[in-house]
Amino acid sequence: MKKYLITGGTGYLGMELIARLVGEGKTDLVVVARNEGKLMDLKERFPTIEIIAGDIADEWIVKRAMRGVAGVYHCSAFKHVGMAETQSFECIHSNIGGSVGVLRESLITRPEFVIGISTDKVAQVSGIYGATKLCMEALFREAERVNPDTKYRIVRYGNIIKSTGSLLTKWEEKMRTGQEITITDSSMTRFFWTVGQAVEAIYECLEKATSAKPWISKMKGISLGNVLKACQSVWGTGSRVTAIGIQPGENMHETIDGIIYSNEVEQYSVEEFAELL
């Protein structure tokens, strides 16, 4: 049985990916993450997996984790846009340093594939997070040139609905308890899809992509104002809403490739989005 590595495996996407792989009978998995508590919870849920607690930018951790693996799902990331602006070192360390470590080791172990998770924020970089992911994509292209024996692939995402630490998870907690919530600008738009769709894009990329050029799937957009209305329809309207304006590192509208913008694609209705919460 082939062994696979999932970095950042305790994240929202990582856990969904693990569930999918295990469901397909791919139970020989190695999972690396920094959150020991979540790793132990994951081990209880999936007893056959191997868990490694540590920093993906640590050379020792990477060497241990990648030993004998046939493929790497590189999901590990520092992805909070606001925190990236004030904790730039940590964002660079994780997103660039972690990717360098995985790719460098892949030149030695030569797995069948290494797939990295990128973001629409690389298409119009306005902050540290997008910049680090842009660097990650460049590193994958260079690794592809150096090591033709391994398939290096990139899948580029928008926002995953209710991912860990996201705006929606914060709004849910505060709306359910009647606390004040903040919104940047109701006219801002973003790409959104479900975690199931995000995992499916990974499979699609591995099956159909032929190079490290970012794989981009079709996504719908929605304004933050309509996101708010959808959330209020599900979690209640008792919370006071305060507009704070666009924050550092953010764009009014996102683009997935410099051509397609989140305000120009097919939009979710309030009712459609509410059904996904």
C-alpha cells in the first residue's frame, strides 16, 4: 500500500482530505501539524494514520515525514491575511520556508507527486499572505524544472466556507451569542466554495493538470453584504454590525488569474449561500 503525506492535516481542508483518502482505503497516511491536541483527535478518528507534531519548516520533521511517501498534499499554511501583515516573519517562515523544505526533500525522495494549495490572492498581491503564496508557486515551478521524475502541481483557491479561523466561523460564534460583529465593506466580493468542492479540485488537478501551472476551477462569487444577510438568516439578527473599511492586505474584489474577478462571475444568491452554512 502506498503512503501519502498531508501537511497541515488538522486544518479544515486537511481533515476533509484525510477523510476522503481513508474512505477510499488509503489508510497509510502521515499527517504533520503543529496542534498536538487536534492531532490526537485525528488519531482517535482515524487510528491507522501516523501523526507527527511539529513545524513543517523544520528540516528534521520534513525528512521524517517524507520518508517512503508516494505523494505529498502540502496543505500547511499561515493564512490569516490580517495576522500576516503584523506577523510577517511567521507567515514567510511557514508558507515559504515550509514549502522550500518539502520541495528540497522531494528532490531526494522523488515521490510521484507534490501538490500545493495556493490562493486567489497571488493574482493581485496586496499583502504578505498573497506574496508568500506567489513565492510558493514559483518554487514549485523551479522544482518541476529540476526534478522531472515528480509531478509538481498547484491548485489555486478562493475562500472555503467556514474554514478554521475564517470570517464566517467568527460571525457564527458572535451572532449566536448576540455579540457585535465587524464587516469591512459590504460591497467587497469574494470567491467562495465548500470544502468538498475544494477537495474535489485537488483530485481534478492531480488527474488533469500537466504541469505546475496553477489549476483553477470554476467558482462563484458573493458580496460581503449578501454573506452577512445569509448569516443573519441562519444565526439571527441580534448582533450589532459595525463597518470598519478595507484592511491592510485586502482587495475590494479578488481575481483568480488576473482576468476573472469575483464581482464578475456567477453570484450566489443569499438563499443559496445560507443553505451552505
